[in-house]
Amino acid sequence: MALSTAYGSGLGNLSASASEMRRTGAGPGGVTFSLIFEPDAKNIELGFSRWARLIKDFRPIFTDVVHLFRKHESRHFATEGQSTGQKFPGLSFNYWKWKRRNFPGRPILQLTGTLRDALVRGGGRGSFRPGAHLKMTRATLEVGLDENTKVGKYGKAHSRAEGPAYEKGDYPRPPVRYSEKVVPPRLEDVGAGGDVPLATAIAQIFQVYIVKARKEAFGDTHPFVKTYDWRKMRRGVMRLETR
């Protein structure tokens, strides 16, 4: 599993498919996930030991991944990009004048709040936001923006520095940006630390559920069961800030 300090950015469709597991790169009998942000971001590669094969239904993990992703996006928008890298560059002069007149005080990328809501609040039963995309099965997850919607196209334009808010040569203001670096911690350190790459937090939540599966496989008398509290580990991971 190659590690990288590069930052990915893109439209924001994160997909993890258990059907595409590769038993390479994670040790003998291990499994590897590819987490993909479409269309403009780099992949996050996650490799796990053979114990991951004990998990038959990934929906509890995916539910936590969605929460981590939306929490990450909330911080990204609130800091105008500073939590994930450089602050969003300023608007083109004409667009800045128009926005100040029509939407005074609104942060960058939050003209009406629709784009932010789609990524931060997303979709769910009874609370689906325009442009949001969420599809989950026992083995696959898709979350982010629907690129076929007006909101999705708006987000895509910003990830590519296109539209009236940009002048030629401007840097983009990606609605999704994250560090794809995975730092595998010792099991006793899962959930520790306050600010980690998003890919690391996602890898840790997978580790939590692998611990849970191992505990269930071992039975109540095995020393492993007494050493690791998966619920405590999960709470720690879900509290992490991500970049």
C-alpha cells in the first residue's frame, strides 16, 4: 500500500466496493479497498489483514465512513479550505462585487448553502438535499454529489476552476479536498490523536470493526477480547478531526 502526502480533491463521490477486494498489498490472505472520489480526485488505498474477511456486511462501517466524510466536509467549508490545505483563493473582481451586493457576508462556496448542505447533511430518509448522492449496500458505498444535478455540476466547476467566480489562471476551490495519507497505528492507538488525514481515520474505523469481528470469532475467554474494547476505539475514531 503506497503512502502519499498528496491532497485529493474532486466532486466528492466516495465509493468502497467489497466486490473489488484484492488479496494483495495487505499481507498473506489480506484484502485491499479502493476508495474513490469522482471525478477529479486521487484514490485512497486501504489494505487490511485476513481478519477483514470475517466481515460479511459492511453497512455499519460504511455508515461511520459517511459520518466521517460529512464531518470532514463541514470543517472544510467552515474554514474555507484551511483545514485541508490552502485557504480558498479570492473571487474574481466582478463576481466579488456581484456577490457582495446580492449575498453580503456569505462565505466562499456558500452562495446559497445548497452545495454545502449536499455534502455536509447529504441524503437520508426524509431529509434528502438537492444534489446529494447516497447509495449503500452490504458491500458497496457511494456518497457525495450527484454529478448529473445542477448542484453536482456546480461543484465540479469549482473543482476545475471554471465559471464566473474565476479568472484565467486562478486556482480551484474544490468542494472536496482531503489527505489520502494512511498512517497505520498500533491497535492500542486507534482513535488517538486530534487531527489526522481523512484516509487514516477511514482506515481506523475499518480496523475497529475488524477488531469486533475478531472478538466475536475468538469467544469471550481469549486474551484479545479483554485487551481491546472496540466500542471505546470507535468513539475515539469518530471524535477525530480530519484534513
